[in-house]
Amino acid sequence: MKYNLLPVIIATFLLSSCQKGLQIDYATTNPVVSNPLSAIQLAGDSTLVYLTDYFPDPSVIDSLSIPSPFQYRLSGDKAFVTLKVNNQSLPSLSTLAVWSKGDRYCLLVRKNRKLPVTFTYDPQGKKVNTVQLAGQINDWNPKATNLLFDGKVYKITMLLNPGKYHYQVVVDGKWMLDPANPVFEDNGMGGYNSVLVVGNTNPDLLPKLIPFSAKGNKLTIKAIGDINRFIVLWQNYLLDDEFIHAKDGYYEITIPDNARNHKRSHLRIWAYNQQGESNNLLIPLEGNRVVTNPSQLTRSDKHAQIMYFLMVDRFCNGNPTNDFKVNDPEIHPKANYFGGDIAGVTKKVKEGYFTKLGINTIWLSPITQNPLGAWGLYPEPRTKFSGYHGYWPVSSSKVDFRFGTESELNELIAEAHKRNMNVILDYVANHVHQEHPLFKNHPDWATSLYLPDGSLNTERWDEYRLTTWFDTFLPTLDLERPEVYEPMTDSALFWVTHYDLDGFRHDATKHIHENFWRRLTQKIKLTIPNKSVYQIGETYGSHELIASYIGSGMLDAQFDFNIYDASVAAFARNDYPFTKLDGALHQTFSYFGWINLMGYISGNQDRGRFISYAGGALRFDEDAKKAGWTREIGVGDSTAYAKLCMLNAFNMTIPGVPTIYYGDEFGMPGGNDPDNRRMMKFDGLSTLEQQTLETVTKLVNTRRNNLALVYGSFQTILVNDNVYAYIRKYFDNTVVVIFNKSNQEQAIDLQIPEYMSDSILYPNFNSKYSIQNGKLKVTLKPNSFEIFTPKIN
């Protein structure tokens, strides 16, 4: 279809597209840092910045240029700088410069957005000993937030970022809704939480940036809304005004001629106005031209990753000679080894399973040596466990013989790389098994198993986040201490230097001190500076806690479990509206960016299978782990397959790194651990499973064939309880995504934005549609979706 809503007003910009390029004078051909540097997030009026996060060897720093009204103090070794400023006087974004060997590197500085919020609790004359808050404001840790009694009421004032927060009041240990707040919502687990909304959460008030057109060494960005400042970085160099031409809400950018000799570099773009910060844009370049064809992408383009998470023991048995079950009658068969191995993964790589599905990054569960015996205890049915999952290391560098050999791992990596696929490894740094030589030789390197009051410090996930043990036989390492994190970061580094692995999924990220992450990332940058290494963490917690581990000096990203929870609820439940999912997504953007490397999952090894929730075989208000032990969990209602396709469609069309948990490509059912870790099925799929596999395959390849779904802007154009529609746009590649989660067919009218005036779009999933008076009209079946792209994929 084609529709014209607006005359093209930027022709004059394009006439100059073949003019001689402009050169950045303060950028040499040998930069001391080349990867895009993350923004500095101010903590308030005083912020400690680790310059080693940006410059692993701080000795290369010559000086800093920091604008008024900032004051700063640089440490003698140049590893740290303290920025001081009246935060409220700042615009949303600022920049500072770091000089090194004649280069002027620019760091973006983001204003602290926190606002004061006061909570009160009136005991109504009753005697109360303690009043606390627990929720998304403090990672559900009541001990972190104690209200003080002023003689009449209990009160506390907190600084919170704009957004929506679930919370409860805890009075003398009893959890309850806030009696002073009439607003509450379903918590998705059979209960309710009070809800607090802080600041502006309406994205329509913020400026929007749209990648509009690209020709030659120029590109044009359309701005919607007022703009106070428009900021463009090529790599880590700020483009001066001579590179940017603004006219009638369009910004023409000339790509610096410095980019000509770079196979891959990037433009990064931001803007802001009085209401706040715009969406960010990331534009990949090949030479001094915009990347416009998916075939130009390589496996080093991290944003283009589509991950597949498999549990090695439960995927494919490629070498039966290494099968080894733990011979202990106390282990239930579900908790013993099934025989999957590295050779089995290689077999499926060679057979083309991942290539056909469209996967370009394989995430392996941990493969380090685990204990030979049985450990742990589950009460009913009473069972111990083997280390089939790989999360109980007794070595930090040896491949578990039950999974394979060093040569088999090298073969897997080589075969994946031949097919332009990455392989990342699930790495366990937080803890070791008590049989690990490190703990035997250095028991003092672990945190204390007992708290000062004599109680066990096990599974105290939030209260004692950095010291708690996962179990009594899994010592948590004190990774704040150099004598502990130095050898442990060396062990992690070994896996990406000895083997040609492409990155890590880091287990239990939030339980590990940031000293470990900073040192590991610094070692990676100094040891293999030209290798693309993707690091993604696992943190269950608030956006702020998750974000605290992301940045140039630590991790690239984390899995976004807040979006996972919202998307599971939206697509599996009839009573959870799309408006909540859209709100959660925009809150995520405000922390991690509109173009980000966060992981968006279909499921994982610690949650009940989505399809069983969607079909009603699992209830949201029950213990999914217990359910998996006590009854056979199936799919339930067959509409669950359509709902699973919608979840995968959502993950494949939003910014970030979509991740399929093995079996979710066709609808493997199950409760929680270990029932969500059944043996993978490749043959004998039912009709519905086969149809789901075909749909998910088409979804993955739709993402791979449309750069708008990787680098495009995101704009919601319609959202209500049951219908959700958004646009992704990357220059000439425009994608419209529409969902209908109701049980009724829906006729949907979408007002098309004017910037789509020249777009030609077709439906990929055969929905009926038409264009009339600038509106896209589409009819969606119950529990279905449609993706319009410039050509049918």
C-alpha cells in the first residue's frame, strides 16, 4: 500500500548529498577507545565517576574540559573524578570532554531525574513498633526503608525517579496495602499492591526523533515537538554545528569523513526540551554511509543479536559415550542428568536448526565441572539433585566431562562462527560448590554462612543481597575484596581468551559486588581490545538496581524481567490490559534507552512455561515449582499457542535483544524448575506445535530482514485494554505492529503519522487491510497480531 499525507520538504537537504565531506579535526586515526561510551548518570549534586569505566588505562588521559556550572576534582591517578553541581539547574543532558593525545572524547551527562516523595502512616492511636515500606522503590526489602515517628504519624521522604511503583506498608512485620493510598493493582500472583505514580510518565510530552531519510554521506532526522538541544556523536566525538543543518523540524547530519575508513562505526543522537529527554537513536555506518541493508550486519553488531538459550543437558545427546547419571537413589529422575552435551549442540548447528530458525547467538548454560554426587533437598517429593544444570562449579576452568571436551567446545564455536553465529557462555562467579579447590584452600574468601543473630544467611535475596548463600553447600564469594576478585576475574577471562567465545550471560549479577564487574570488564578491554564481547546479566529487581550494573565499565545489558512479567501478564491473562504493558515498556526506555541491548525473554530456567500459564494448566496464584512436581503440566486450552506466538512477536519487534528459551519456539509446556527443563523435542510435533514453530521462524526472520526492528525509532500509535499498535521506523524501512489480545475479532483503525507519507507496507500474516483517508484499517482475528513491512518477508 502507498499513501501520501505530506509533501516531501527535505529535497533541498538531499541535493547536497554528494558534496565533499567534513572532517573532525580532533579525532585521530588511532583512538584510545573505540566502542561507544555510555552516559554518566548523575547521582545528585555530587557524583563519583569511574574514569576507568571509559578509559581502562587512565594514564592516557591528558585533561578534562568540564563546562560551567560543574565543579570537579580529579584523582591523582586519573582513575576517578568527582562532579559537583546543583542538579536542579542542569538541562536534561550535558556534555564534557576528555582529552587524550590530541583527541577530544565526549561523554554525555544525564541529569538526575529523582523527585522527593513523602510517605506517611497514621497508626490511629494504636501502639506500633516499626513501620516500613517494601516494593519496587527498594527491591522489596522492608529493612531498607524505615519510617520515623514524629509524635503523630510515621513519615519518610524518598527521592524517586519518575515512573510507576508497586509497594506495600509493613507494620510490625505485617504486610498490607497503604491505607492512605486508594490506588492499587493486581500483583499478578493472586494479590494486590498499592501503586504510586511519580512525575511525568506521559511519553507524548517528550520530543521524538525519527530516522527519516539517508542518501550518500547525509541523513535526515525528523523531530516531533520542541527541541532545546540536538546532540550528535560519531563514535565518541561530538559533532559541531557545521555537521548539522536544522530546518522546519528536520535535522540533516553530514557523516564525518573520518568514518570513511571504518568498516563499522556509529552515530548516536539525542535531544531534549523543557519536558525532558527524547528517544535516543543509534545509526550504524559502513564507511561514511548509513547501513541500510541487513546483509551488511555481522555477528559483531550486538544490537542485531537474536539469542537462543538452551540447557546443555536437556537439549540434544550428540555423544552417548559421555553419559553419566549420578547413581544415587535419592535423586528423582527429573533431577538427574539426561545426556545432552556440547556435541549435541554442534550436531544441531550443523543440521541447520538454528540457521533455519534465524538464530544468530547461542547461549549455553554453564559447562564447568560440577560435583559427581547428590546435593540439596526438596521436601515433596523428597529428592536430592545432581548438577545437571551446571550452576554448582567445582572448577572455574574445566569443561564438565559429562558435557564434552575442550576440542568439542572449540568445534562448536568454530561451526557456529562459520554460520555467522555467536556463542555466549553462562558463567557463575557469585558462588562455588564447597568441593571447589578455591573454597577448600581459602575458606575465608567466602562470606559468612551465619548472620550476627545466629540465623542462616541463605536465600536472603534482597535483605543481604551481596552476602547471602544460595544453599549451605554453595559458598558465596566475597567479591568486593581484591584477593578474591582478581583470581575470579582471571578465571572468567580465560573463557573468552582460551576459547573464542563471544561473551557471557552472568548468573546472579545483583549478588556480586561491582568491583568484580569493573575489574572483569577492564581486563577484557585491555587483553582483547579488538574483540566484540557481549556481557548480559541476570538481576531480579528494580529498574534502578538493574541499571546500576550497566555501563561502559561493567555490563552491556541485563535481562529485563520487569518487561517479562508485564508481557506474560498481558498476553496470558484477559484481565491485564495492554496499557500497563505499554507503560512498563516506556518506563524501561527511560532507564535503558530506546535502543538498547537488554534481553527480552520468552521464558527461562527459573519460571513456569509461558504456554502453560496462557492455557490455564498453570495458575498465576500457585507455586509453579510444586505444581511441576505434583502433577503433569500440559498446555491447557489450545488458544495458548496463539498467545505464545503473540509473546514472541512482541519480543521480536521491540528494541533490545530477543531471546527464545529452548522449546518456546513451538510451545513446550511445564511448571517451574525442573519441570521447565524437559528434554528438547525435535520430532513428532503436533499440528499446533508445528504451526507455532513456523510462525516463530517467520517472526525471527522478519526481524532479521528489517533494520527498523533493530535500530528503528519506537512510537505507540494506539493502545487500549485489548489492542496495541506501534511503529518502528529506520529511514525507508517502516514497520507497523498490531496486536489483538481479545477473544473477539477486531476491526482496528490506525491514524498513520505524517512522517510515513511515502511508506509502502504489506501484511506478513495475511490480515485483511485497507487504506482510506490516511488511516490503516486492519481486521485481526482473536488472539492474533499483524506486522506490516515494506515487503513480505
